[in-house]
Amino acid sequence: METQIETSTTNRPPSLFGIFTSPGEQFERIRTNPKIWVPLLIVAVVNAIGMGIMAMMMDAGMLIKQGVPEENADMILGITRIAMVATGVIFPAIGALISSAIMLAVGKIANAPATFRQLFSMNTYISFVAAVGHLLNMAVGYLIGADAETHVTSLGGLLGKGSSGVLGAIELFAIWGMVLTAIGLYKTARFPKGLAWAVAIVFFLVGIGLAAIGTLMQGAPKL
């Protein structure tokens, strides 16, 4: 009877909102019933709304400070806003694609029974948390009059140093995503628990490293 109940539960489609309330159960469902297109569309819409709010928080003055000629600032601002929303639509799919490919390669080395579809579905559901986090940060920033780059849930945002650089990459939803990645690799991909956590931590550290490189390339002195 318990086996029948467990099989019935895992055959149900995973829930995006369940990632917040019962992630372990959702990852088990993803393993047996991986869903991609509808969740990916929802994630893209949520992320695009967040990017749209972020775009509206920008103004021509920001571009002028960055060296854009004043007479071209309004035109470039409009193009930038459109590009940001478009990026919000396509970025979740690209991120899930790259992450899944890397994880699949690691899984092959570790003899884990994961398929690309399972990993892509898992990463899509995890990206929903990041999309909601970004939307929440942008909505709060818009309401309190913060600049477009401030994430109130990041360490940089809490310390008043903005959201660029290492401190900006240490962020509540990013840490949550790291934990979910470890659980997902263990539950969905059947990675050994130690390997699942190692991969999740490496992905998190790579994100911090890329943020640091971006700050150095901009010549910013802040951490």
C-alpha cells in the first residue's frame, strides 16, 4: 500500500509553487515526470516582468553618467529597456541549458542515471525561485526608490554597497538556489549526496567569481 501511494505521488506532475513549500517531493516528481515547456514559459514571463520593472527604474541620466552622449541617451535608453526584457525572456532557457549540459557530463562520469530532460526540468523549476526573487527585489526597489542595480536581499544591498561584485552575488535567493540544486541533484539525478552538494557549491562559487570579474572589468573599487 505504501509503495502504491508513493508511486501515485511521484507520477503526479511537479508544481512550480511546490518548489517553495515541498522541494524534495517536487524533485521526486520531476524524476519520474519531468515537465519543461509550461514551467519554462512561466519562468520566462516572471523573469521578463522583473526585468521590465528593472528597465523602468533606469533613466537617461544613468546612461549619461556612463559616457553616453546626452543627445542619444533617450534613444539608447529605449533600446536598452527592450533588450533587458528580451534577455529576461530567453535567459532562463539558456541558463537551464548550459547548467543541464554540465551536470549531465558530471553525471556520466559519476554513473548517475540522470537524463538531460530530467536535469533541464529540474533546473527550470529551480530557476523559478531565482525569477521570483528578482521580481521581488525589483518591486521592492521600485517602491522604495532604489536604483535598478540594488537587490535588497543581497549582502551588498543590506550593507548599502549596491548589488554588483562579490557582496551582491551573496544573495538570499542565490543561496536558496544552491541548496535546491544540491537537493535536486540528489533526488532527481540520483547523484551521491556529497557530489550533489559539491556541484551545487561550485556553481554558486562560479557565480560569485563571475560577479567579481565583472566588477574588475568595470573598474569598480567596491567588493
